[in-house]
Amino acid sequence: LTSTSYNHANWLVLASLLSYCFVTHYNAPRYYNEITEKDSNPKSFISVSIISYLTAALIYIGTIVVSLQLFGARSKSFALNSFSPLDPLGTIARLTFGMSVLASFPLIFLSIRTW
């Protein structure tokens, strides 16, 4: 067996992205209550959840495919870092992603406050 060194920072990036991708689960009880107030059928919540998660998964898979098509083996774990630092659209995309991460934190704390 050969020894392979791992960069632990990459695992932290992966954990951060995974938690960001599925941050809505903190608010699932709230969403359930809102949907069942309007429609007493609990299957509505299940349908909305399945459609939402499948849509999110397709977006993430599509992003992976496009990133690999654009950059191939040079693709970085955070796809936006594969763009040149001098690319203005890449910089805008990275800043926009950062703002969306910051904007998702209130969703987590809102669910804690309403429990």
C-alpha cells in the first residue's frame, strides 16, 4: 500500500459546501407548518421537498459537469477558483457566492429562535 497525504483544508471546504447546499433542513419543520396550514394534505410537503431537493441536486451535478468540461483535470475543488483571478466575471461570481453564504446564516438562526 502506498501512503497518500491528504490536505485537511480540502475536507473543511467540502464540509462547508455540503452544509451550505442543504441548509434548508434546519427550517423543514417551519416549512411543513406553513404548507399544512394552506393544504391539510401532508403529501404536499413531501412533494415540494422531493422536487426541491431533486432540483438542487440537478443544479449541483450540472455545475460539476460544466466545471469538468471547462477545466478538465485542472478543475479545483471550488469550481469558481478555477477561473483566473484576473477574470472579472470569475471575481463577481466568487463575491456573489460569498454573499449568498453570508445570507444563508440567518436561515439557520431563525429556525433556532422559533423552536
